[in-house]
Amino acid sequence: MRMTLEDVYQLSLAALQGSGASLGQAAPVADSVREAEAEGIRNVGLGYLPIYCEHLLCGKVKGDAEPRLIEAASAVLRVDGGHGFCHPAFLLALPRFVDMADASGIAALAIARSYSAGVVGWFVERLAERGLVGLAFANSSASIAPWGGSKAMFGTNPIGFAAPRPGGPPIVVDMASSATARVNIVQAAARGEQVPPGWVFDSEGKPTTDPKALLAGGSVGPLGGAKGYGLALMVDILAAGLTGASWSHEASSFATNEGGPPDVGQLFIALAPRLTGGENLGKRLAGLAALIAEQPGARLPGDKRHDHRQAAARNGIDVPEELATKLRDYAGRR
């Protein structure tokens, strides 16, 4: 069925509220789902929304959470997410976070007692829209084993980066520490398909192309082998170690309804170019972008997502009727 982006937002909002989320918790998450769909990222858009709803219903996410903002220093903010979604926690801090970065040149925002960040580009893009360069680090439940090991200890632990670009959308880099998202492997297993080398390691730590090995105690392959493991470890230290949140291996699984709140964390860093010597960043980025565009087929990170947004705004998106029906069922629980 065809949906407008506003339809996506309203359905997402209703499904989240029907599953027990307050308007304050549900609205920012519904916005992130709408943006994921607009950018063509269904696996963290409407496709992931049933997991959000299930985790609200089983108590992994506190639907009535009220995040609490703490000003820890002149350029450091902390937010206690109260085991709610991290999106409202981030938005609560955003105005003060931007002011701090503008005043000091750099500021940090640490969120603890939090939940899955979903698309980390959603967060850093909001910093870039305000003229700042943004970095994001978010840990998640264990999927990646230490390089050379066999037991999953680190999440797919994404990293986000965004920089403002005058006259165009921000440059956005959004990448996991894993070779692919766990959901892609699970979906391949359900379809009875093999996966590319490097995506999965079995329970003995051996590489395999059988996605079912992941479900039998295996792990998701890190991005670029040992380098991806290093990134996953780095993100765990930044997002959990520095915020006081649970390490990835301590967090309850995002893939099941078992266990309590995962208690993961997110760390954001914002930099003001005018105070770091980058007062001409916009002009220089425009020149760099022009040089990249001269190469046939080359594009800046985030451009493909922006093209998807424009097409989705004009034409809407196709949503499987089965998925839409499932989400309406969640909405009908109110």
C-alpha cells in the first residue's frame, strides 16, 4: 500500500502510544521512523517498529519515562533517560547542548539508562542543521565477538558524523561497527539464503556463509575484520564506559523480549567550526564536494539518503499490507 510520510508518522505514533508510550516518548521516535522510511532504511524504520512496540509492552522500554537533564560542567551535559527511548532524552538536552558548543567550541552530551538509538544519523544531523559538526557513539546488546574469539561481547555499536554544508543537506556518515546489521542476517536465515563472507562467525569463531550459525550461538562479523572489532570496543568505551551505562555484553538483547531494560548509553560530541579554526568550513566543503562530484559515480555520504527523502516526499512510500496491519493492531491496543 502507498503511504505519505505523514501517514508513516501518524501510524508510528499510534502504534507506539498503543503499546504504552507517552506522547513525549512516542513523538520523537515516530519522527525517527518517518525519516528512516524517507531515506529508504526500512530495517530501522517501520520494519523495526514492532520491536519497539514489543519492548514497550514487555517493559524493556519505560513508556512513561521522563528524562532528567544534569549540567555536569560548563561544556558537559548528562541525561538520565529513565530507561525510556534515547530520542526524547537527546531532544531535551539539544538546546543547551548547542549553546554550550557555541560558547566553548566543543561540548559533550552523555546519555545513560537508555535504549537503542536506531539511526544515529538522526541525531548528528540535528547538530549539523545548527551549524555544528557532530559525532555520535551508541552501544547496543552483544553481537560481535572479540577478534580471534568466539563469544559475542560487543554490539553492532554505530558511529555517526555530520557536518553542515551551505546550500545543501549536511554531510552525514552513519555506520555500524559490524559488517552488516544483525537483522539482515536474520532475514537471510528466514529466506534460506546464504550471506556474503565476513558477515557471520559460528559458535567456534570460524567464518561461515550460513546465517543460521548466528542463531545457533554465533556472532556478527565486525566491519573490516580486526579493525571493526577495534571500533566496536572504542564505541563501547565511549558510549557505556564514559556514561556509566551497561557494557554491550551486560545489556539485555534487543532481539528478544527477555530481560529488563538494556541500560545502554550514547555519547555525543558537538564542535563549533568558527572557534576551532574552521570559520571557512562551509566554503571549503563546497569546494571539496564539487571536486568529488567531478568524478562520475562519486557522491558524498548522505546524498543518497537525501535523494530518497525528496522522492518519498513527492511520491510517498510502499508499505506491505501485512506490516501495516500489524502496526495498526498495536495502535488499536489503546
